[in-house]
Amino acid sequence: MVPSRSIDVTGLLPHVAAPTLVIHEPTFPFGSFDLCREVASGIPDARLVVVNDRSMMGGYLHWLAAERA
């Protein structure tokens, strides 16, 4: 399996034809704001949204706490 950090799909972004919402959550451990901004700017008509409350990371932390219990 190839780690995702070594896969560059930048050249494919302009070909995405589906409506796209790129979500960035500052506390999520994967994907910096700069990376999310780059992805959103590479996809035609994509939107970038920054969320700070009860989103992906909240669910992840809840799952992690349950796994560790």
C-alpha cells in the first residue's frame, strides 16, 4: 500500500466535475489549511469551509476515547 502523502493528484483536480466541498477543521490531525486551500482552488467551482465545532475531529475523538476505555 502506498502512503497517501506520496500520491500527487494535483493534475487531476481540474477534471473533477462533481460539486465539491472541501472541509478543513483546524484540530483534525490530517490535512493542513494550506493543503485544503490548494485542493479547493484546483477543483472548478469548489468551496472551502473551515469548521470549528462538532465536526470530523469531534467524532474522531469520541471514537478514540471509546476505543481506549
